[in-house]
Amino acid sequence: MTQWLTSLEGTEAGHQLALILALSAAVLHAFFGALQKGRYDPWLSRGAMDFFYGIMAAPFALFVVPWPEPHMWVIFAGMFLIHLLYKIAQGYTYTMGAYTVVYPVVRGTGPLFTVIGAGIVFGEHFTLVQWAGVVTLLAGIFGLAVYNLRTITLGRETMVAALGLAVVTGGFVALYTTYDAYGIRATADPFTFLAWFFFLDGIVMPIFATRRYLNMPQRPPLKPLLLKGVIGGLVAYGSFGSVMLATRLDKVGEAAVLRETSTVFAALIGWLVLKEKVGPRRLALMALIALGAVIVEMGS
């Protein structure tokens, strides 16, 4: 599997596989976000998901994949810190602001910063057509945020701070996307990076979530929270794992932009599963996001 995957790096077949992986990550990331959106405190949801993907990754990291090269431990330390700060920023963002407003801001800021970061770190350069696609996609994403902001009635007093945190969280999305792309390219076996990523990344948040749960005056039922954690952990493998493999096979910036079509899939999930109203304006903005992604791909 590893030999076949690495043989595709820099090839047309690798480009096509990276496209499929990035779009798969978009769909799964929308499901991941929908799981966090539920009635549970976002800190508890994230802790449960991290716990299960951490324990599921442990046997693969310790006994199945090749042991990491010595230089990878420094990379893992940086990865651990960046993702921890990202999850803290994300937790505060979701706590302070309406999900339908702050989520598009996070996901819209992330790819813009990632494209810039990938140009600095990996020497990637978008064509003018691709930049036009990025602008189109971002117009749709931020348009969704503005549209949702106009319609909400609860939590408006904290919305300015929440939007500021959403931009910061988007910055961390760009940072971890670029850094993880560097990390997965720094090891001979990409599955070594993935196994250790999920194992190490699943350590801290469950501890924090457990303390938060025990200090709650009214604790939510534990069984549904744990079930959400199992499902979220499995979805995380497909979401984060797919986009990281895509950045190993092809351009980091393109993978980041295509992943942010998750905003479209999140809206579709809200419409089909959560029975939220979409309306013609939101449909038009979703179409704009999809068009932006198509332009980016056609301009490559």
C-alpha cells in the first residue's frame, strides 16, 4: 500500500487521487462538524472524539506501522502543540458564536492562509485562473456567514468576539494544514505519520473534557456522548487522513481549497438531515463555492 501510494507522488494519477481524497475529506469534515454541532457542549464532543480516535490509533502506531525516524519526534511535538492550540481556539469559537456563522468564517479563512503558506513553504504558485477560483469560493463561504449572521437572534452580544476567534481559528487551520503536509512528507511511510498523529493528538482533550464533565452541575447522558465519540473518531480518520494523504500526493493549496467545499456539504446535511431551511440565497452561495472549487481545479 505504501509503495503504491508513494509511486503516485507527482504523477497525473496522483493528482486525480489527491482530488478524490480532498473531496472525500470535504464530505466527511461536514459530517464531523455536524457531530460537533449537536446538543452537547463542544468541548465534551471534541474530547469524546479525540479519545476514541486516539485509542483506535494506538495499536497501529505502536505495533503495525514502521517506527518513526528520529527527526520525526520534533515534528510530532510541533504538530501536537499546533493542534492543541487549534482545538482550544475552535472550542471557544463554537461556544461564543452561532455555528452557522462562525463555521464558514473558519473554513473560509483557512484555505486563503494555506495557499499563501504553501507558496512560502513549498514554493507552490497558483495561476491567475486558480486565484480567481479562490476568490469565488471565498465569496461564497463568507457570503454564507454574512447571510446567517443577518438571520440569527441569539448570542449577538458575543458575535464580534466570536468572529474574531473564528479568524484566529482559521489561521490555525492553515498552520496545521501546512505543517502536517510538511510532516507527512518528512517520513518515508505516510501511514507512520497518520498513525502517530491520531495517537498523539488524542491525548489531551479527553482529559480536559473529563474534568469539565465532572464539574458540571447537570451532566449530560454519557452513553450518547460516547457513541458520538466513536462515530466522530471514525469520521476523523477519513476526513483528516484523506486530506493529509492528498497533500503528500499533490499541491497543498489545492487540497486545502477543495476541502473547504465542506461548507456546501455541511449546508446540505443541515437541509437533508437537520431539516434546516436552505432557501434560494443560500443555494446560490453554495453554488458559488462549488464553482470556485471547479475553477481552481480547471486552472491547475
